[in-house]
Amino acid sequence: MDGATLPRTEATMPHLPHRARLALVCLLCALFMPAGIPRAVDFGDPGARMRVYWLDGRLVVGVYPLANEGYIQIARRVMTDPEQYPAIVAFNRKRSPQAGRPVNFPIATLKGAQRGQALRALYPDDELTERGWSHRVTDPLESLMQLTEAYTGSKRRFKELARYNRITNPDVLRMGQEIVIPLHWIAAPLGFRPVAVKKPLTLAKHPETGRIYAAYTVRPNDTLYSLLLRFTERERAAELNRMAGLLLKINGLRSENRLYAGRTLRIPIEWISEDRRIAGHAPVRRLAPPKRPAAKRRISPGPMHVIVDAGHGGADPGAVYGRPGRRDHVYEHEVVYDISLRLLRLLNAKGYKTYPTVEDPFRPHPVQALSTKALGGERVRVSPPYRMDSAKVAVNMRVFFINALYRRLTGKHGVAPENVVLISIHGDALAPTLRGAMVYYPDHRLRAAEFYPKGRVYRIRREAVPSLIHFRRDASRLAAEASRDFGEVIVRAFKANKLGVARRRPVRPYYYRDGERTLPAVLRYSLVPTSVLVEVANLNNRADRLLLLKPANRQRVARGLAAALDSRRARQGQQVASRKAS
């Protein structure tokens, strides 16, 4: 299911004095910054309101004075060192505190609790990941120096943070770029560190490094695989193998054979799944500005348009499991392509408008017995068609095809965005003990800000229009919600058709690769608001493989997907009827 990772380009700014650079950045932000990016966020209790925002290239918290408060009283309430209040007086140009007008404090001067609340209010999507606290750049004014000071309390670790994130030019941060701060660099009062873990885990601290771990006492029959499946979110076989190797090194074990019952095993706290961690802070109360009247959604009674993407193909067969001698040998693309043909046939008979992304001139119809003899002849349906000799180029071609089709449908033909759906069909490669289908939808935090592959192979295609794709934050959230809702509809339809579904979190916004949360390119770059990737089964599980080798079961999978689309279409029909009645 893996997608291509595309190169990005960084825009650089000619050498200018600092003030001139700052003025130019502010001008460009005012002209081009996408809507939906918050300039300031109010938070706290209504009676003790604060505001966090970027001001003149610095991260600032505005504290609203309480009744009869002056600089000294406000400093005692929020500052780590209240004796430094004269610097705050100068920072505010000696203006006297007034009710309703905030007094500005550089964020690093605040107490840990207030600093943590401000950062969580301004960046609610930041979270704990395997490498540390993950922050996404959401404002063009952000700088690595200021982020270092805000999260660690000083600028001393600036260069170290740049090296940790492999940033060669710390003066340039991209919108959407991930900055990871090691958890042990962040002071405990900020509330980012978990304060406890649920049993049977306990919280422990390494005496030398100061790093926090979850400690577990090994029981009979425990294995590294079973513990990772139990306590982390990892399920993909390659990811589990990687983490098992790291766990051996962390605990000084030569092999899993040394995992004796009664031994204490250290697991990095960053690995532990969120539902087993107890946060060190209460939820931040964001004080939302008055809402504008919501625009009426355009719900069209027209036909539903379904883009069907069969994963992999050509030079990339996808996951390959089983052995011919055991009669369970499967190639992922051959399975999912056959399911896609069956789905297209069902949808066409029901009146849907369908658009396959891939075609195989040697196999225009579903087959009873899968064969790899024709593997390699598949083409992406761009103009002219692209024979899939490169897996990376083929993924990019699919994205071009999908986005060009979406633009044509919603622009030239006036189709409502809600009436366009993308379904990408794949087979999973999880741990061999896991079974069932799983649905991925695009996490709004992982949507790419741009899509711009270059080369003659793209230029000669009609759909490959060089363009930057910008995802507004609010639009990405709505797309994630719509896609997640449809994923849950698919899961219900699969269960109704007696198809296996993953037991734990069958609908997910990301998966892990090399410790990083990521998405396949077809979801990351898709303009279609309702986009899902369906892993129809775990090909690394023999029972799942044997099921998919039977044509009747592949037909059941196609029927399950068609039933989910029927449910979605019926619900939209009810909304149209309700809108007309009102």
C-alpha cells in the first residue's frame, strides 16, 4: 500500500537586513497566507483570559489584567521570575495595564503550566510520537530559534534541535514541516510528559539519561511481538520487526531467547499507545471567536461519481505472500485488481459513474483463477496511458489522473464535491497473527502542501498540469471527517456481508513507516474530499490469503464496497429530500 515520497523544494529569501526581512514576510503572509490559519488564539478561563500569537517574529502570550492588577501583580501570577517584570514593562513600551487590553509576555518568561497551555492552544494538533513531541509548522512567521525557546525554555539547544531534525537551513521552515522535540528536553511543568501509564505498565526514569520509560514485568509466553502489538499502535510486519530490534538494544538483550519471565523490560514512553498513557495536563480551554453563519452545503441529487484505484501493478506487484506448493501464493495487485473489476461491474449496473485509474489490456473482466502471467502490462489511464514501469512514477500518475478528473467533474460538469468518492483498494502486510480489513483516511495533519513532480514523462501527459496544491486547514479537517465517516460505513457494510474486519481500530488516519506516521501518496495528495484506502485483508495471514484466492470471496468484498456506497448514496438522498422539504 506504500506510496511514493515526493521531493520538496524550499523557497529562499535574498539577503536582507532582519527588519526588512520581517516586513517582507509579513507582507507576503497578508497577501498569500491561506485562510484558516489562526493568527491568534484565546484560551483559559473567561475570567482569566490569555491570548497566544506571533508578534514581530516572537511567540508572545498576551495576559488580560484582572481587576486592580498592575505589572507586578500580573508578573507574580504568570512569570517564572516575577522580579524581571521591568523587562516586561519595556517590552510593552511602558503602557499601563488596562482592562480588555492584553499585556504581552515573551512565552519563555512564563511559568511552565501557562507556557504549556499556550502551546497546546496555538498548536492543538501537536502530539507525542516515537521520536518525541511532534510540532507542525502552521504559521509563516515561525522560526526554529523561537520554537526551541518556547518548548525547551532557552535557545541553547537551537543547533542541536536543527541537527536532530536534519534541518540544513534553520532560517527556512516550510509550512507543514514537522519539527520533533525530544521529550526529555521539555520541562515537566509544561504538561507534555505522561504522568502515569495504565497497568500492567509502570512509569520509570533512566538514572543516567533522564529519559522516561514504561516498565513491564515479563510474564510466561510473552514475546517482543506480542508486547509491541499489545502496548503500541504498530501492526505492520516490517515496523514490528524494526521495533523489536530496537527493544533488544534498549534492554541490552542479545536475542529474544533472553526474555525470561520476571525480567523488567523498558519500553520508551513515546512508543506506548495513547489510550495507555495518562496525560500530565488537563484539556486546554480554547475561547473561540464568534462564529460566522455557516454557508449552506451544496447537496446535489445527481449521480455519484466513484474513482476506483486498484493498488500497485506493473513493475510493482505489491505484497507477495505464500508459496505455490501450498496453494496460498498471492500477489497483491492481482487480487485487488480483480476485486476492482467486480466492483466496477456492480456499480455500473446500479447507475454510478465510475472511473478506474488503472487498466490491464489483457484482463478486461474478472477471472475465476488468479494468474501472474499477465503481470506487468498494467497502465495508468492518463493521456497518453502510462505503462507502469516505475512504481514511483505510476503513483504520481495516479495522483495526476485523480486530481485532473476531480477538477473536471466539479468544474466543467458542475458535480458537487460530496458526489465524488475515491476508493483505493489494497491488501495489507500486518503481523501474521492479525486478520481482517482495515480502512485508512487522510489525517489532516499529514496532507501535503504541494505536489510538483517534474520530468518529461509527466510533461507529455494531458493530466500532468504542474501546480501547487494548497490544503486549507479547515478544508482538510472536513475532508478527514467525511473520509472517516465513509470508512466507518465501509466497516459496517463488511460486517453485514460477513467479511472479516480488524479487531482493533479498523478505521485509521495513518500508519507507521520507520517510526514516522505517514500516508500513501494517493491519500496525501488527493483533492477528492472523500478519499479512503481499503486494505481488504491481511495477506500475511494464511487464512486471509486462502479466502481471497476464492472468486466467491472476492465477489463478496466487491459487494461489501458497493453496499457501503449504496448506504452513502441513500443518506445523501435523504439529505436532499430533507433540504427540499424545508
